[in-house]
Amino acid sequence: MVIGRIRDWCINFALLIVFYILYLVIGAGIFSAIELPYERELRQELKVARQDFLSNNTCVSDAQLEELLARALEASNYGVSVLGNDTIRNWDFVSALFFTSTVLTTTGYGHSVPLSNVGKAFCIFYSLIGIPVTLFFLSAIVERLVELISRRPVSYFHRRWAMSRPNLAVIHATLLSIVMALFFIFIPAWIFLSLEKDWNFLESLYFCFISLTTIGLGDYVPGETHSKEDNPHPHLYRLAITVYLLLGLVCVLVVLETCYELPQLKLFRRRFYKEKVQELDSETTNIISHDQLSDQKPDPADKMATQLPVISSVSQQADTLRQNGTSTPYTPASGTTVNEKL
């Protein structure tokens, strides 16, 4: 029995690894097929633009242009742009606050990075302490919100409507996901569409999703292309984005925790976890099986009522004794008969 269970667990775990590797390979193939033609086209355009520039400016040599471009790209990697828009500052207080929020939440856009060795060393020390504290802080908040938003409503409606708890949990998780996507992805994407002139709706939606899932590729960062006329309050804009990212991350974690606690997923994860069956059965299998059979089983109260022995009352015993012409002290009867002896 134990050997068979270990064998099944090893097979399921091996299948899980194969499936994940296959998912990675398929994703890499699809991304390569989609993006490789665009990369080749962009490289060709840059090559043509470089040749045109050198032909129109004969005083600039190819080596000088190469050195200038390398220096510009290096500065761009550190978040410093050589374009004419010099109003953006990456290390004022609000921008530094935005940077710390992306570091501690492991989003890491990469649009601004420490320039000095002292800053890099402090970033390591700051993250070493700050990331575990942030994870603890988010887990504490998410646990309380899940209890308030997910567990209590599901328990309440399960008692009120007598619905199956697993089915009710799935409906609740679906509705919660829709509400979260509406208020923290689609509506903010529409807002970014009106504020960021160079973004379309897909790019705004892409930024919201990449940010709230802490992927943080850094190819789209709000406020990077704004001029003073387009955005008269850049610090307030950055602060609002920081608050949005923190609140959105909390809501995403609440939805993920709610989905993670679904009894169906717990029962599915059992196939890949080498744990005691009793610890999981009491939490998942019994819930699903009992709720699915609740409509087919009779009411436990009615069942107990039909199985209880008939206990005669004092008046019934007295009538029986008068008919028999005998007298005996009252004793609690366990059946319908009375002791025949005095």
C-alpha cells in the first residue's frame, strides 16, 4: 500500500515536471516565432539609419558614432536619458519612493538603478531586510482580507442557502476575480490611456497586468515620456502610481489565495504532495464528498428521531400499573415494557 502510494506520487511528480518543461519550451517557441521577425526588421532599420547619418555627416567617423551610441545606451541602462526632455529626475524623493516600492515588492522595472557603488551596496542590504518584511506584511494583510472577503461570505451563504461549499467557493472566486480585474486592470488601463499619450489601450492593459503580477519588464513605465506641459504634477503622479501598485498587489494576492484555497484545487494538489492522507482528507475530501451527497442524505435530525427508543412517560406507566392492579415505584424505562417484579 505504501509502496504503491509512493510510486503513484513519483509518477505524478515526474509528469508535472515534464508538463512544466514542455510549457516552457512551447512558450519559448511561440515568443521566438512572433518576436524574431520584428527584431530583424528593427535591426535593419537601425542599420539603414546609421548609414544614412554617416553619409550625411561625413565629419563624424564610424568609430566616433559607435562610441557616442555606446555611451548613450549605457546611460539609458542606468535610467538617464540623453534626449532633450531633461525634466525627469530619477532620484528625487518621490522617484526614490517609487523605486523602493518596486524593489521591495520584487517588481523591479529596471528603469532606474543605483549609479554609485555605495548605492548598489545599500540596495543589497536594504533588500535583504526589506523583502522578507514586505512578504510578512503582505501575508498578514492578505490573511485578514481573505478571512473577511472569502471565507466568511462562503460560510454564510453555505449555511443560508444550503449550497454545496465547493461550488459556492468556485462561484465566489470567479466573481472576485472579475471584480478585481475590472477595478485594478481594465479601469486603470483606461485611465493610463488618457494620461499616457504614447500608449494605446493594449499597452496600458499590458502595463497594468505586468506590474500587478510583479513581472515588471520595465519596457513601459508611466511618466517617462511626459513633458512639463503634459504633466504639471509629476511627483503627485508618481505617488499615485505607487499607491495603485501596492493596493493592486494586495488585491491580486487576495484573489490568488482565494483560488488556492478552493477544495477542488486542494484535492488536485494531493496528487503531487507526499503527505499524510488524513491531514488532507479532513480538510478537502470530506468537504467535497459530504457536500455533494448532502442533497441525497436525509436530515440527521430526522434520522436520530426515527432511531430513538420509545420511552414511556410517567402517566403511561401509571395507567399500565392501574390496569394490572399492581404498584411499583417509578423507574426510567428503556423500552416499552415495565418490570414485572415489585
